[in-house]
Amino acid sequence: MIAIGIAMLLQPGWANIAAAAVGGVAVMLLVKLAGRVALAATLLPTIAAFVVGAGVFAAAQAGWLDGPLRTLLAPLAVLLPGALMVTGMSELAAGAMVAGAARLTFGTVQLLLFSLGILAATTVLRVGAELLANERVNQLGGWGPPVGLALICVGVCLNEGASMRLLPAIGVVVAAAFGAQLAGQHASGAVLGAFLGAIAGSLGASVVAYLWPRLPRLVVFLPAFWVLVPGSLGLLSVTSVGIDPEQGARTVVEVAAVICALALGLLFGSALAQAVVGRRRDEHL
């Protein structure tokens, strides 16, 4: 469900959604295997990226779908270290240098392992450059994103073992982050969208956790990271570096700016939440 929901946001085409659903099942089976075999756990990012990439690129070569590069990101998104890298940036900005550097290093290695799997799939299948363009299709219209967001929220509850009572709270935070991101993108571009989306997600999760103290803030906040998909953008950039170094270098700079904007938005949102919540608590006291 999470893969389908993310596909409805990233690549809303019927064939692309079907491919994301099949890829999501493959990733789930690989995660189960990694839980039993240590070697599979170590190589999980590369194996998952290769399996999903080979299937999606083969379908694109057969003419069954367009925009394969964005399509394969949907089933892989739950494994991407986007939240890890943004958290690392936030810790560095807050002065926690050791923890922040460790998270960033680990996240970068994970991205490289994912990219290695995708590059291996393109090499084995001899994928042409025309299939590696960052192309977006839209066959669903305006109803696709709301349904995709709902599927992501339900999928997170099922995947994380969270109670369905958390669904309204998760939905509010995800909708706030997604709406703020869209508003920022329309106003100025991806960087402002990431900044506003991170503020809305962080502030919204803190407010929800304050109003309902029994709700775990991190579980409520997690889907917002997957909606903002910093890890997906990073995977696109690293893959582009291996395919077209000139284009990939520009994309790396853009992704770095987006990740920094997400980290700053997270800090601003947390600071605003502490100020609002702290004031409310003082008033009650």
C-alpha cells in the first residue's frame, strides 16, 4: 500500500502503479529474507534495487510503461535513508557533530548501495539513455495525490504495527506537510517546498503529540518524511552521476540544497513547537 501510494504521488500512471505494487511485494519478501540471513541484510539495498530495477526497466523496454526511473523509487522508498540523512543534518546544525556525521555517512553509503543495484540492472539489461530520463506521467488527474496520501497513511499503520486510532493524526500531519510542500514549490521551487513541508510536518506532529499525549510523535511524523522523499531525490542524483556526470553533478547540488532545507525546516518546526507547547503548559500551570 505504501508503494502504491508513493507511486500515485511520484509517477501517477496505471502501469507505473501496477509495477510499484509488484515491486513492493518483492521488497517485502526481501526484507523478510534479510531478517533471517545476515548476508542478505547487509546487501539488502543493492539486492532490492537490482531486483526492482531489473523488473521495471524490463517492463519499460517492452513498452509497458513510461518513466521507469521514477517508477522504481516507489517500492524502494521505505528502504531509502532520507529521514536518516535529514536527521543527521539537523543534529549537525544543533551541534551534535558525532551523531550527525555518523548518520550522514551511513545514509550516504546506503544511497551508494542502492545506486549500485540500479546501475547493475541498467548494465545487465543494456538500458538506453532515453529510459533513464527523469520523466513524469500523469494519468490520474487531481484525485491521485489525495488517494495516494491516504494509502500511505494506512500502509504506515499496518507496516509499523501502529493502531488505526493513529490514522487521523497521521493523516493530518501528512496532509499538512504535503500541502506546505506544494505551496512552496509553486511559489519558489523545490528548496522552499522542502523547507515549508518540513516545518509543517515537524510542527504538526508536535502539536498532535501535545493534544494527545499518548500518541507517539515519531510514528506520527514518519510518513511526512516519505512524502517529502529526500532519499528518493538523492537516489536519482547518485544514479544520474553514474549515467551522466555533468547532469548528475547539477542534481547533486540541488539535492544537497533540498536536504539542507529539510533539516532547517525540521529545526524551525521543532523550535516553534517547543515555544507554542511550552507557553501552553505554562498557562495551564
